[in-house]
Amino acid sequence: MPPSANIIWANATPPTSTCYRVLMWEPCALPAELTAEWSNRRRELLSRMRDAGIKGARGTLNQLENELKSLTVKLIEEPLAQAPRAAFSFARAEALGKALQAHGAVLAYRLGTATAEILLQIQGEESMADMLSAWQAATPGMDWCTQPIVQAMNAAEGTAWQQECHSESEPELDTPEYTTGEFHHVTVLLNEAVQALQPTVGKVMVDATLGGGGHTERLLQAGAEVWGIDQDPAARAAAKARLAEYGEKLHVVAGNFRNAAEMLRKHGVQEVDGLLADIGISSPQVDCAERGFSFLHEGPLDMRMNPSAPRSAADIVNTAPESELADILWQYGEERASRAIARRIVQERAKAPITTTTQLADLIATVLPRKGKQHPATRSFQALRIAVNDELGALEELLHTGLSLLKSGGRFAVITFHSLEDRAVKRYFELVTKPEIDRPEWPAPRPNPAYAARLVYRKPITPAEEELSANPRSRSAKLRVIEKL
């Protein structure tokens, strides 16, 4: 992803159909040989893709598409992400920003060092070429690359990208958005996580999910300096108040943990000794009816961890096509009755919008008979929450950038609460801790290019009986830890 934290803007209106992420850059942002190599190989791959499409060779076409994506990331997007920022011109960026905001098709943008990353939804008969020409004309001082990268996204992917821009541009808030009750969260696997990170005086740690500050407090008590990241203004405010005595040893940053590495480097932090992520939802978010995460209390159907994000659960429930709703419930909630529930939601919303948590839960209960202690809506609510906050996408980004933040010997600890999260963490940790990889078609194992860490614990750490008795919500927690080589 190109550098972002210079000028960021997002519209309040989410995409409703296919949208496009456009990446433009000035030639000075990249070595000429990289751009030339990308252009030549891109031309070759596009030709092969055209031939595969004519022949109807779908498998070959998918393979070539993936190869083109990997090539683009390697030769263009990764070098752009590491490009220096000193050459950035705010005057030119402001000119381009004004031109973009004046255009109704633009939903969000990031303007970085000699780069522009734009999310748009084409309206009417206007072509992509027309828009690019207009934006280039608005910034005559910029020599844009003649082959911008254009990536098609569905509405959900575009909304997630738009929410990310909202999160990055969100101002610090001194008071919580929601004031119902006190922000009190029981920290899970507290001793185990802190022990795994080995905090001491002089070490720098990152708590990528600050929450109420439980893990951070213990890290500070051990003498470490801590950078705490959270997209929830109520959590940040509560942590600041709770940990005020630690002064400059605590740094609270507003944002999504998917951008942890990028945000810290903006603050001059290049390497850290430990990184902790406690994935999932906090008790105050669940228990606050105004947040709309739970059907235990009636509240607005919201579920946004970042209250300023553009798309709520109600937006998805009331506007997403039936097939998209079914996919969300199946993919993120592993709900076997996903199609039946989606069909019923579409039927009911045609009569009147579905706006509250209990309204949706009661509707789902008419489709699924209750069996055992679990409410029939549990999986669906989990799925919607994950979709609203793009939790799995954010986790994947954190996993793939987290190691780059660590010093040699630094540790990366992740606490998960359901199988989808744990599966992603387990898969990635296995990838980076294998010295060699093997495949049936290879004559012998080969060195693993991703090898960069060792497993601290061979099996995940789970809560002890004492913690389970005191906090039943911890029952599904799993802690996995790796150490950078």
C-alpha cells in the first residue's frame, strides 16, 4: 500500500456497487528500471490473459490474474510504501484534493509522497480515462505515470477501504463518544501475554488493541515504553485516564491496528521489542446498548468499533443484495442457514427497515429454532460485526506487516477468540517459522523465503481454570507467540 498519512479524506457515502481503487504515482517515486520491468511484464501477462479468456481457460486465467497482482505488489506497491516522504508538496496535494472532492464519483483518497490512491465509483457514462485526464489537468506540476493501477472492488471491499481512510484521518477525542456506564474491560490472558512479551526497562512495546489498557498497564509497570493503538474513542479516553500516571511512557494513537507499522513509522518509531494484539470485541462494547453489538439489549443496529466509520450493520442488513448477505453470514459466521436467513431479511426489510438489534435477532429466531444455550442469532451477529469492521482483513494486514516492526529477538503475541481469527494467525505463524517448505512435485524441500521467526510455544496458550471461573467470556481465547530471528 502506498504511503498514506499526508492528506486523507473519505466521503460519508459508502459504495453501493462495483467501485475502483486507482493508484497513480510520479516517475520520481520509483526507480525507472522497476517501472520499466513492471510495464513489460504487465504487457506480457495481459496478452496471455486475453488469449486464456478467448480459449475459455478459466484456471489459467485465474493463475495469470494472481501472478499480475503479485507482480504489481512486488514491483510497484511495496517500493512505493517505502518511498521517502520529504519530496511531498502540500500545495500540489491540496490542488488535487480539491479536484477530487469536487468530483461526485470519488469516495475516498490518500495523497502521499508523489502518489495518489483514489477510491471511486463510476457514474453515468463518464469513463475512467476522462476522470484521470481531469485530475492530471488539475495538477499540472505533477508528472503522473501514464499507466495507473486500477483495481476493481465489490461494495464491501470498497467500504472497508473507505473506513480505513476514516480511521486514519480521525482526530483524537478527549471524551468518549458513548457514556453509558464505565469503560471497564476484564483483560484476558493478562499474565500469559505479558510474560510472553518479556517487558523490561528500556524496551518499546506496541499494544495494537489498547482497549481499556489492561495489558498496557502491566507492560508499563514492568518499565517498558508503550504505544497503544485503538480505533474506538471511548477506549482511548478510558485508557488515557486510567494510565495518566505513566506520563510520556505511554503514547496513545487513534487508528486501526491494520496500519500499526505505518502509523508508528510516522511517529519516528522504526523498530520495537514487542507487539501484542488482542483481537475481537471488548466487554464495554458488548454491554453498551448504544453500540449495537449485542442482542441482549435493544439498541441501534450499529456494530462499528470506529463510530465515525461510514457503514453500519444496519446499512448492510438493509441495502446489501441477498447473495452478499448470505455470503457474509456463511463466510464470517459459518452459519449453515445463511441463505434462509438472508432471504428472510430481504423479505422483512421490503416491508420496513430493520433498525434495532432485537428486531434482527427476533427475525433470525423465526428462521432457526433454538437449540441449547446459544441464541440462534449469535453466529449472524458475529458475522455482521466482522464484516462491518473488516476484522479479518485488518488482522491479515497486521500479521503481514507486524514482523517488519520487530527487532531481532522481538516477540509478536496475538490473542484470538474464534476459529476464523485463530486459523489466520496459526497459518501465518506456521508460514514464517518453517525453515523449509516442501511440495509433492518437488524432488526435495526448498528454503522458505518467508522464514523469519520461531514459535515460542508449540501449542496455543488458553485460560486457566481460575480465569475461566472469574471470566466466562475468556473461554474461547487462544494466545499464540512467535519471536523474530
